[in-house]
Amino acid sequence: MTPAARIAAAIEVLGEVDAAEAPADKIVTAYLRARRYVGAKDRRAIGQRVFGLLRARARLDWWCQRAGLQPARPRHRVLAGLLLIDREAPEAVAALFDGGRYHPPPPAPAERTALEALSGQGLAQPEQPAWVRLECPDWLLPGFEAAFGAGAGTELRALQEEAPLDLRVNALKGAREAARQSLAEAGIESAPTPLSPLGLRVAGRRAVTATEAFRAGLVEVQDEGSQLLALLTGARPGLAVCDLCAGAGGKTLALGAAMGGQGRLVAADVDPGRLAAAGPRLRRAGLSAVELRRLAGPEDPWLAVQAGGFDRVLVDAPCSGTGTWRRSPDARWRLAPQRLDALQATQDGLLRVAAALVAPGGRLVYATCSLLPAENEARVAAFLETSPGFAPLPVEAVWAEALGAAGPPEGAGRDGALRLTPGRHGTDGFYLAILERERRL
């Protein structure tokens, strides 16, 4: 593809992202899969451009409006991005929009005027409102300020960056150094993650799923923060463990590896499609004994039968996903206040359901990939008010127990819980609270 054809494709993909409710990564993948004639370099270039523009959407729209362009129009966001992000000259941009075959139509007079106005400008400007500079819906800013105070800007700027590619080494299949060597033989360089003893961080965006290490189940794609949450659940051989919101099984895989195939591990979810996707992943990882349980809802009879039957219950709760904005930059603009309220009600319900499954002396582990206190500390506090049989365990003690280290990294432990952030720890944003059920006398 020519550079201009790549630009035209990016405009088309952005239009599809705006028109659909599906995540941008799925839309980009589907668009490229339907056009198998597009080469690998072209795919990478189109994807990088689309996601770069999504990460800068608020600032681009601010400039579009100022320059007389239509802020929500994909073509105009691309034009603005070429000037403000790529730092192209107006004449170079006009040359890409030449109306040739598979190329974008030439700039209209008003667009040419806008190109001149945007030339030499910086993407971020002091006069932009804070929510624009920080690429955060204005109604969500108070939540970040409540979480981080004066550091809210630092965390929101970190969420504008591209996330690294982290892998978890499956201890059932081999050691971390063996996985690293296997990847190196495939031409993929990696380094140990600083916090997770099972993690590898890959340089750049590489086709890890095409490697023998992945096909053999030696490695699995998983953010370092997610790896730590699984480790802190405290699964070990011989225990009964329930992953209550298992989804496609990312944390189930980590829990199964920690248990060494010994004990009882149940992966439960209400979404049959996502749960079905866990099956092939579990087989690849060598975890054949995991129970997959589709739940009909909070009144599913299975839940009553299993009451008090698990030593560990992990609730990786549905949430706003604010901690994953590096990977899903479009998600910040699809979140609405009503959706956040509904998620909190769901989280409260899941905590009640999970509590009934925990055996005396067992642990309920509540986790989200959110950075908002409304979904984290507030939910745990509300649960503890009505559940006197549970008490929080200090994450510092659990960290030493699970990882053999003195405690979580600086800034991660707060009020006995764990908060990992992109700005401080280089992970996705995660929250974790560990609640222990009292033993019967």
C-alpha cells in the first residue's frame, strides 16, 4: 500500500470505530482480516495510526474546532493528526490527499486553510481544559483526583502511552529463562518483569502467538499487574479455588499453574461465549482438570450447593476498565455515568455471591482493572459494613507470603489493599483487596 492508501484506510477504520459499540481493537482486527491482501507492514502502520489518533482524540478535536474543522469527523482527525502528531508540513499532507486511486480526496479550501492554521502547533496547549489535555471525560476527573490527588495528572498522562506487551511464563511447562530463550530463538527479545517472578516484557509489538513458546503453552499474554493479582489470590496445591468471573480464563490459567494441577479449580462465568474460549487455552497450558461452570445468574442453584466450599474465591469484577486505557483508548469515551452506577451495583452483588462461597478461614479476593475509588475502596467498605464475618488482610503480609518479598512496591499498598498504576509501576491499573472469613469456634 502507498502511504496515502494507508491514510485512507485509517480514516475508514476510525469511521467504523465511531459508528460501533465494539472495542477498537476488535474493529481494527476485523477490518484487516477482511482485507487479507494488506501486508504485515501496512497492517502495523494502519493500526498504529488509528490507536495513536484515539489516544489523542480530545486534543485533536479541540484543535479541529479551533481551526474550523469538524471535530468528530474521522477525516479531519486524521488531517489534524498528520500536522500535530506526525509534524508533517501542510504541503506534504496535501500530497497524501491527492484523490488518486485508493487515496483520500483532495483537501477542500476550508481544509487547506485549517492545515495552515495547524502547522507548527503542539498537540497539547496550556489553554486547553484539563480534561482535554489529560484525555479524560470531564465528569470522570473528580474520581481520579480522589484517587491520586495532585498526582492525578501524572497517572492520566501515563494512560495516554502505549502499553507494553507482557507475558506470563507457565511454570507447569518450564522456567522463565527457558521461555526467554525460546522466544529469542524466534527472534523476539524479552526481559524479566520487575515485579512478577513469572513475567517477561517483550520489546515492541511482536507476533508472540505465532511462536513455539506460545503454541506449546509455555507463555501466555498477561499484563504484569494481572499476574500479581493471580499470585496474591494465594492459590496453591490442594486448595479449592473458584474464579467467579473467569471470562476467557486469563487468571484461571495463572491460578491453575500455581496449584500445580492439584486441588479443585472452578472457572465460572455468566457469559457462555467467553467461558467456551477458555477451553482451548486451558488445554494448551496443560490444565485438563479445571471445571468450567456457566452460571445462570446470582440465583443459580449451583451457587447454593457450593456454599462454604472454597478456600479462595476470586472476584475479578466487571468494571469501568479505567486502568486499561493504554490498551483501549476508545473505552474512555464510551463510558457514561449511568454505566458506572450500574457497574457498582453489579460489583456489590458479586461480592455478596462470592462471600457465600468462601469456607471458614478462607479468602475472598476482590479485584478490578479500575483506578476509581467508587469501584474499589467504596465497594469493599460497603461490603464489610454488612458482612461482619469478613476482615481485610493487609496486602503487605499476603505479598510476603505469595512472593517471598518484603512487600509491594512504593505507592502500591494503601489501607491494606493494593493499587497498581501505569504511572508508578508500569502495569495496567489494578485494585486488589483480600478479605478473610472468620473461622468457626
